[in-house]
Amino acid sequence: MRAPPSRLLAGLALASSFAAQQSARPRAVALPIDEPPRLDGRLDDACWQQALPIGAFTQVEPVEGASPIEATDVRVVYTPDVLYIGVRCHDREPSKLLARQLERDANLDPDDRVEILIDTFRDRRNAFWFQMNPRGDLGDALVANNGQNFNKPWDGIWDGRASIDEHGYCLEFALPFKTLNFREGIDAWGLNVRRINKRHEEESRWSNPSQDQNFFLVSEAGELSGLAGMHQGVGLDVTPFFVGRWIDDEASDDQDLLGDPGLDVLYKVTPSLNALLTINTDFADTEVDSRQINLTRFPLFFPEKRDFFLQDAGLFTFADLSPSFGGGSTDLIPFFSRRIGLDADGQAVPLLGGGKLTGRAGPWSIGLLDVLTDDSAGVDGQNLGVARLTRNVGEQSTLGAILTSGDPSGAASNQLYGFDANFKSSTFLGGKALRAFAWVLGTSSGDGGGDDEAFGATVSYPNDTWSWNATAKQIGEDFDAALGFVPRTGIRKYDGAVTFAPRPHTWIRQYEFQVSSTLVTDLDDELETAKIEVQPFGLTTERGDELRVEIEHVRDVLAADFEIQDGVTIPASDYDWARVRVEGGSGDSRAWSFGAAASAGGFYDGTSTDWSAEAVWRPSPRFNGSASYVETRADLPAGEFTTRVAQLRANITFSPTLAWTNFAQWDSESDALGLNSRLRWILEPGREVRVALNRAWEENDDSLEPTFTELAVKLEYTVRF
């Protein structure tokens, strides 16, 4: 929606004095109370009237420094056991509020919502993150490394309620101190709150209302004081669970009925250091991977989805080498947890047990992991471990080291070791962001000698109007990270990009023009791959609609023949081609949203046409669904081929504690249809029932025949001390 001209002019006038104001971080005081409020989302308890609002919000989008379209009041109270945050979101048209999600941990990007960032140790680097929409849908995450890592799969034990009335909507967050790790003796925490007014595509924040800086920049949070006398308890969570599984392998006519108990134990060694023990770990309720068809000569990357490995995953990241919330790439990941408990085909390897020690001790951040795997597929059980240690330097920077040990394949002993230096600043040139990373790694596989080292550096300037980055890295020919992900060795790689994104303050919110390049050589500086990409046009409208045009030129030198599809081989040679890509999509504030992309041009010694499309339908908080399709048609001298991937999602939410999600997908390479259906019922926070059904069909004589069925039921019950 285009903002009224008068509002834009007023906003620009306010923004002119904004630079002088943004350096002062706001402060608020929490009110201790004897009686907790009734958790109903109404804010009519006496304690809410006694507590003072934390202060006004400031608009970040669309006009930095302007007053928000609607006011937001936030109050904080607490008992010895629970921190309560009450939020009144004023809205003169509450019937137009957007709240189409109910499922726990749903993606709330299409909704009105409030997000809260709490730095309980006041280390300006790590925080808890909570969000809620006007329907009471809850979400949480752990934020690490000053916003570089965002651990969304983390599930804290907490509760919340929401209500909608004639003045807008209210939210009540109830956050137990047993969930919020904190160091006793500190009476002030870091706090930031932001509100998303979705139909206006407006973002406003309490602290750090800068377009150059991300909301998740923990170092720029405000201060919440007045905290004293909170109880953390013993710090022990015991979660026994039981998994029952029925498997019907129709292809071999084998059936099995299995049942296994397991146990997770979490103990707070100190308020900031957690020890986690898992026995007979099971991942029956994990969502399946999205299918991909590989049209490159390098292995595909699939993200980690298993909760045990995602817990405190940010503490194991190294430099900027992880594809996380803050960016990164998949050229080299020193520790890639999917190497543990999954074989090369993505099949589960039983985990007998594992332990983790994660958290902070003074200026140090610690991540230790050790896992025992069972015998599987002819490979003996393995002991696999990783240790990651970082030390805070200054307000935002760190120095660190990493060590991994073990080889999941059982082929030989393997160790990786390395050091990294990470510099971050949010005050560069008077309030701009600047990042720099330098790192070195080495591996040892017991086979002696070789180029088994890797090193690199990155400098980036990630700001709103102008941003740029430059990266250089070298990966030795014999660099072997058995617990990492390294698709390409024996290379030097250089990446760079410059983006100019001005804001015209019209119905177009922001333009985007970009130039990026990649150069890859071997260790003798002989060219392997070069790519230049120019985006001559890109824009985002006030409604969130997007359009981009990209032109790409690629040169790829193949040293050996490359079979890209069955029966289609690209011979070793020097290839040069150009392509054009157009992509666009509608904003997600609508009940229907669409996205599509198409590219055409050269492809090695022939041509190809790629296109993809996705439609998302959110008719109500009880149902949302999507359909997507990706196709590549290639015409090469060695042959023609077409690849296709189709996916369908249908999610039904009965309440914020009971949801049924369904994910079906088909691809032309396997010619198989798969269904992953999961039911999650949260009886109360920390006590759940999960049911997962995996079903597979294959085409036979123009009909689909079932080949595999797995039904798993998982019961878990957390007891806190």
C-alpha cells in the first residue's frame, strides 16, 4: 500500500534528525509482582495497569525514523518464576488484521506480529527470540553470534495468549525463568521489540530503528532493568520418550513392528552452560528433505533438520562458512552435522547415544559434541566428535578454534582443526555495519602429506543503500573434512558483489541494482570456472511485490567428461555461454501469493530453458497450502533431457497446539511419489504426541504402486526440576 504523501514528507522530516537519536539505546524497567496475571491475552489485570510502558517505537520501514502508523505499548512484569511481557498493538481497523497462521513455529512472515529479543547475559551477542501473531500463534528461536546464526528449530518451554478487540490486539508472553538461562547477579538484560504491521508492510522497533542494521543485531538492543530474585530451579529437564514404528516394505514384502524407549536429559551445569545427554535418539518426526535434481558435477547440499543437532547449533559455526541466518555459502563447511546419523544415500544410521556441552563461561563460548553410532550397512559403529571454542574480543568480535574427530564411513581416522578471527562493527562510518572474517583449517586422515589445508578471508559492508562483499579462499587438493561438507577441493575461489538499492519514496519502496562475480582456479591458477552476473533492474513495491532481471555470463572448463543425466555426457572442453533470467512474485500479505522465474540461454555446448512457479493459498488460520513446480529442458549435442520436480503442501491447524502438516513431492529422476504427513499435538508445553507417516509410490505400467510405508508415533514428557 502506498503511504500518503503527507505521511512520507513528515517521515522524511523526522528522519533528518534520526542519526543523532539512534545512538542512545532506550531503557525500561520491569515491575516485580506477587500475583501472576491471568494468561488470556486481555491485559486487564491490575499488574498491567501498574507497570509503565517501555517507551515509543520508531518506524524502520518504509521511512527510517518516522512515527509508526499505529502505536504499540509494551509492559514487563515478573514473579520469581516467570517473566511476563504484555503488548497492546493499537489498530484503527482491527477487522483488517492479518493473522493466517496458527501452527506452532509457523512462518509468520505473512502476518501481523510482534517479535521480542532478550539478551539475558547482557553479552551483546546471544539472545532468545519469541514471536506471536494476533491469533496467538507462538514461535521461538536462539540467536547467536550477534545475529549471524538463527536457530529456529529450538523449542523452548513457554506459553502465550492473544486477543483481538475494537482497539487492535493484545499479546501476553509467559516466559519461565527455567527456560531463560541467565547469570544471577545481573539486574539488567538486553531487550528489543519490533512490530510488523503487515498490510502496510511497516516495521517499527523499540531499539536500533536503522535500515542499515538488522533487528537481530543483539549488540544494539536496549536495556531492561529492575530484575532481581528470579528462580532458575535446579536446572534439570528430564524427557523420557517412546517411539513405536510400523514399517511395511511392499517392494520386498517385509513388515516390522518396532518399539524403542529413549531419554533426553538437560542439565544446567551453570546458568550459562548446558549439558545434554541423549540415549537411543530417534528422529521419526523429522520432515523429509525437499527433492533436488543435480545438474552439476558437485554434490548437492541438504540442510540439517534434526532437533538434537540444531540445539545450540550456532555455537558450532566457524567464521562465515555456514549457510545460516547471517549468510555464508556451501563451498566449505568444517562441521556439517548431517554427516552424523545419515549415510551417503540419506538413510538413517542408528544413534546409540550422544552428549553435548554448550553455552558460555565468562568471555568464552563452548560447543562440545560426542556421538556414538551403531553398526549400519556394513560400517562399524563410530565415535564422532566436535569441539568449538570462541572468545569474545571487544563488543562484537571473536577469536575461535575448532576440532573434529572421526569418519562416519569408517574408512580411516580423520581430524580437522582450525582457527578463525571474526570482526564485526555496527558503528563503522557513524552507524554502518562492517564485517570481516579470516580463517585457516587443516585436516589429517592418516594417509600422510598432501595439500590438506584451507584458508580464506571475507570483508563485507552489509548496509541498506550500498552493500558490498569480497571473499577469497583456497582449499587444498587433499583437504578431507570427514565431518564437514566440501564439494570441491584443489581450488582457489574469489567472490565479490556490489549492490545499490535506493529508496525513491513512491509506490516503489526500493530499487536494486547489482553486479557480482565468481572466479575459480586450480592451485596452479589455471581457470576452472568464471561467472559474472549483472542485475540491471530490480524493485520491491510498497505491497511487497518484487521483480528482477539478471544477465549471466559463464565460462566453465571441464577437465574430464561429465555425465549430467543418464546417457547424456558433456565432454571435457572449455565452455562459454550467456543466460537471461527474470523472476518476480507478489507480496505475501495477500491470501493468494505467487512467484515465478524463468531463464534461458546457453548451457555448456547447447541450450536450456529453466522455469519455476509457486502458488501459496492462505484462506484462513485453519488451513494453508502451496504448490510448486520446477522444470529444466536442455538441448545438448549429446542428447536432450527434461527434469521436473513437483511439490504440494497442505497444512491443517485445529488450534495453536494441534496441527497436521502434509508434504507430497515427485521428481522425474526417481519417478517416485512421496508423502510425509505429520501430526503434532502439544498437550502442554514440554509434553507432546507426534505422529509421522511416510508413504512412497513408484510408477509401473502407467499406474502408481505403493512401495514403502512407515508409521511412527512418538510420545515425550518433560519433567523440570
